[in-house]
Amino acid sequence: MDFVDGKYSRGHNYGIMIGYVVLAPLDNAVAKVITAMNTRKVVTFERSPCQPDDKFSSHPYTHCSSHLQRGQKDPITLVHIFFDLTRE
């Protein structure tokens, strides 16, 4: 919400969220974040999910979404990158 409210990246086209997953499996953590975002589309002003672009990250656990920022006319694309810290 800090990106949507404009606390972070006000007026910018992109923002990055990095998630450090400490409880396996990584796929479950990513799915839970996506599910949570889908249930809050009205609150987060999500316009659409989007596919990760290689210019952002070639990391396999990446999710992108596009949101309107309060008080701004252009949307912001958020890139969510998840890192697995459960492996030794």
C-alpha cells in the first residue's frame, strides 16, 4: 500500500518489492501473496497483473502488477521478487 498511497516511488513508473522466504516451500509463499493481492484489488487499485519482463528480472519467482497511485495519472508497475532462504 505504500506504493499505492505514494509513500514510496510517488510519480515513478516502477517499484520493486523483495521478499525473503524463510518457510518452505517457496511456491506457497508466492501463491499466498498473489492470492492476497487478488482479494484486495479494490484497495490496491490494481489495474492488471502483468508478466515479468526480462529487463526487470529473469529470476523464476517474480510477479508483476500494475496499480494506480493516488493523486497520479500514470500507473506504477510493481515487481515482486522472492528469494528462497530456506536452503542451506
